[in-house]
Amino acid sequence: MDDELRGRVEAELGRAERARRAGQEGRARVCARRAAGWSLQAYFRRRTGRPAPENALDLLRWLQSDVEAPQHLRLAAERLTARVTQDFRLPHQEDPLDDARRIVDAYGAGAP
């Protein structure tokens, strides 16, 4: 990941943390999802030979189907794209910020 994108991803993770501290869990999840998706751009280009989509959700959905990606990261991407229930709860217990950080840590340096 180039320095500009890395800065954007880290800034978005920072916004996620600040939103959580402010009690804005929905905003925190949106920011976490964006950061995770953006961190996949270089990996997507290497795997497909195509330009990466700008849309973070598209990248996370793509990661879910990438059989070369480790299962725990595909599951993290799946959780980040899960819809909240009618009472605005996530259908799982895992922390979206932790899931985002796992993906950023794995793919943010351009690996694997």
C-alpha cells in the first residue's frame, strides 16, 4: 500500500475509534469497514490484474469469495458486510474494529 493510501486507512481507523468513544457505534463500524476495504486495493490488483474498485464494500465482498485468502480474514470481511438487525444490532459478537484491524494488518503492507 502506498503512503497516501496507508495514511487514509489509518486516519479512517482513527475516526472509527473516535466515533466509538463518542458512542456512535454505527459510525465506528462504517469507518472500520471503509478502512478495511481500502487496505485491500493492492492485493486485489495483484490477484486479479485489474484496477481495484474504490468502493470498500465491493472489496470486502470480493475478499469473502477469494479462496486464496485465509478463512479468518474472509470471515472478518463477511462480518464487516453483515447487515444490522431491525433493532440495530449486529448478528455476531465480534468487534468490527478488531475485524477491520485484522484485515488492515494482513493486507495493508501489500501482503500476502
